[in-house]
Amino acid sequence: MKHLKSNVGSIDKGFRILGAMFIAGAYYNKEITGITAIVLLVIASVFIITSYISFFPVYSIFGISTKKSGD
């Protein structure tokens, strides 16, 4: 398996985690329901997973990296 080069920086990770928490809170408080809730929860899951592994495939397609050399 090819090693994935990190392309998600610490600030980006923070925003992803905050976004996922916001979506989870909105779902928990029943502010989002139905198909909207499902779509947003999937997005929140992607945020959490990409924060954990420090790699976002879309960034690599476009050659983007939010990771600084010290991260």
C-alpha cells in the first residue's frame, strides 16, 4: 500500500473537528433531520476521519496542502 503524504495542517484539523461537532450537536438537538441529517453526518464523519489520518484525497488531486513544515 502506498504511503499517504499528510496534507492536512493543525488549523485545518481544528476547523474540521469543530465543524463535525457542530453538525453532531445540530443532529442531537434535532435541528437537522431526514436526508439533510444523513448527508451532514456523512460529511462530519469524513471531517473526523481526515483529521485523524491527516490526509484529504481532494487536496492531493489539486496539489493543495494546509500542512506547514512544522506541523
